[in-house]
Amino acid sequence: MDFQTYLKQFEQILNASNQQAPYDNEDYLNYTKLNWSRMNRWLKKGEILPHVREKIESINEKQEWIVITEPWCGDASHIVPFIHMMAELNPLIHVDYELRDSEPHRIEQYLTNGSKAIPKLVIKNAAGEDQATWGPRPVECQVLYQELHESKAPFEEVKIKLQNWYNEHHGVEIQEEVVALL
């Protein structure tokens, strides 16, 4: 699906009177509401770095970017807007958004340490061959997550510390790491 379709699906979840799994779980629905706000904030206020803009605009061959995500994913609410904004800079980049928990279940081909961690970006060349994968978080944020996980930090603490990390870094590492793949 394209980005606009992804946004429509996101909104349908938020506006549905009879929720389907996993959004029938109040926690998932609340995460999704919060993620909608976060994502829209980055879409309005996020800025692409000048050298990242230059690199992406200089791409001269078609690429397909596949973003595997879900509306309930907190990391995705901070990352997907930057991927979208970067891809919009060059008409040779086509982006397809896929939900991790729906067909075609492509995440099975791009596991992170054996898990279905998202979001995941897959970059393919014009021939459809994988050129790079990235995700589920910027390296520094992943280190923070691992430290919290290993110390058995409560889930609420993990959420807050990761949220603070994203807010402090303004998408810079996301952009730097993705552009380094190009």
C-alpha cells in the first residue's frame, strides 16, 4: 500500500466502533492513538538534513523501498515519517508499506535476532534484488533498548526512555543510517 492508504488504515482503526484484534485490547488501541499523534508531529515538524536531501535527490536509478510496520508500534511512529519524507525527495523511489501481521508476512524474511521486530526498511534495486535492510531502530536507540531489556526494566520505563530518546534526536540517526545504506 502507499503512504496515504497506510494513513487511511491507521485512521480507520482509530475511528472504528467495533475493534478487531489486536485493537480490541485497550492497551493496543491507546498505543495506536498515541502513535498517531507522534507520527503526525514528525510529519509536520521533522526536517530532512541537507546532506541527506542531497544524497537522496542524487539517486538516478529506480529503487523500491518496502516498509514493514504496524500502527501499534511505538518505534514506527517516530521512524516511518522520516522514511516517508526521505522517499518523497526522489520520484525514482517507490515505497510500499506492509503490515507485519498481514499478508504477505514478508517480515519472516527479515527477522532481527530471530524476532519480527519492526519497523523494517528493505531497499531493493530496479531488478528487485535486496540492496540493504535497516531497522527496527537506530543503532544507539537499539543499544538503549538492549540495556533496558537486559536489566529487566519495567515496560513503562522502557517506553518512556525510548520516547525521550526519539524526542531528543529529532530523526537525525534515522536519516544518517538510512542514507549510509544508499
